[in-house]
Amino acid sequence: MNNHLVLQTDFGTSDGAVSAMYGVAVTVNPEIRIFDLTHDIPQYNIWEGSYRLYQTVAYWPEGTVFVSVVDPGVGSERRSIVAKTALNQYIITPDNGTLTHIKNSIGIVEVRMIDETVNRLPHSGESYTFHGRDVYAFTGARLASKLITFEQVGPTVPVDSVVELPKGDPSITNHVLTGHIDILDIRFGNLWTNIDRILFKKLSAEYGDSFEVTIENDTRQVYKNIMTYGRTFADIHLGEPLLYVNSLDKIGVAINQGSFAKAYHIETGATWKISIRKIPKIVYN
């Protein structure tokens, strides 16, 4: 195990909450290496917290300890857990669905519930609203610093008991590929779907082909148009839409040098559906 501690929260950085977590970790071990995954998860958005872990975890070395705090149920009866991934990293988080994408895409091999009688910041026992500081950062720093073993976190709990958010799988029916908008490439407004490249290729997709793309939520259709499947944004003209393969080998939807999400007021999650149908090429005799 290395001494890397990676933090993710919905706290933002406009007050001292994240800094307090840093302080706890450094007090545990002045030599610990602390990194930020992000602190800009939308407030209470467990789904996005889950996805950002999936986007990031696989690229860190074995033994890295992640602390993810998106915790609208803080102080309730929800469990505080540490999950060991199939890639031998550790994720410390409330058991509220934050591990959904990791469990489905990377795999979880063992889970332990944090024993707060021994794994809690000293003299914090009367505080119930900042587990990120008092329990998660403290336990994470101790685990990353090898002051405790994974077994000393607390008792095991069944992996299949971990809370999961609803997460549909993409499918093809009558030559129409359907999935949903998993997340946004926030800074640029691109849509990242849950459709992987291999499934998309079953539509006999080649670069330059045209596809009819429909996007809808539970109440209405918000977009329907024909766009090109391109290798890069340079394959299309400025302002044109395209399908592409993103950095996680999933299908993305973008506007060249524009925000697709803002242009069509598109959000994310299992209620936002996308359908893709290949347009046959016209052959002239």
C-alpha cells in the first residue's frame, strides 16, 4: 500500500471543510500525500460522485485510498464503509450508492464497516454532521499510512449488501441502440453515455457514417437530429454535432466548440435516455 490519499466531496472550496480534512490527514501522518479528485460534485448528487470515482480510480496505483463524501444522509443509520476494489484500491464512503459504478465496472472484492469506536478522530464523538472529517479522512489517513490494516477498519459486510443506484444497461432492439446520459464532460458540455464502443460497433459503425440521435427524459423528447460519427472534433465543421468515443471508451455526443448540454438543456442520470439509429447510405447508380 502506498501513502496516497485522494479526496472527493460535494463541499466546494469556499469554506474550511476540505482544509479541515487535509488537516486531520496531515496530523495523522505529516508525510502523507493528499490529492483532490474533485470537490465540485453537485450538492447531494450521489450518482455523479459514483461516476467520478469510476472515471478516476483505475488510473491510480494499487493501494491508493480514496475518500468520497457525498452524504445527504450524514448522521442517519446509513453505514460508513471501506470497499476494496478488484484493482486493490480502497474507497471510504457512506453506503448510499456511491459505489454503484465501481461495483459494476471494476468490481469490489471485500467491504468492511468502519468501527467508529477505534476509527474516529479523538474527541469528536459528539459531532454527527461532519463524518468526512471525523471518520473518513481520519480512517483514510490511517489506512494509507499503514497505521491500521484493512482488517482493522471493522467487521466485514457482504459485498452484495452494498447500496446501488438504479443503473440500466444499454441494448439494441430492431437496429436501434438505446442507453442513457451517464454524466457530462462538465467544462465543455459534452454528453457521456453508458454505451460502450464495442456495443456501438454492432451497428456496423464506421467513421463518417450518419446516425439519427434522439434524446428524451421522462416527460418529453428534447432532441432529435442526424449527426456524424467522427474520430475527433476536427472531423466536423464548427458548431456541428457529432458522435465520438470518449476517454472511457464510451460514446459521447458533442457540438464542435460548443456545449451540447447547455444548447439543449440536457441533464444526466437513468431518466435521460438516448437512442441511436444508423442512417443507411444512399447508393446512386
